[in-house]
Amino acid sequence: MKNIITIIVAIIIVFYAGMWSQKFLME
């Protein structure tokens, strides 16, 4: 069960990092 939580957290971090990098590149 802990592995599932870790995977979900990792996906969220990657998603936010992608959104932030897109905003940074657009500016």
C-alpha cells in the first residue's frame, strides 16, 4: 500500500514540475 502512495506522490510532483517549467518557459 505504501508503494501506491509513493507512486501517486511522485506523479503529482512530476505533474506540478511540468506545469511550473511550462510557465517558466512561456515567460
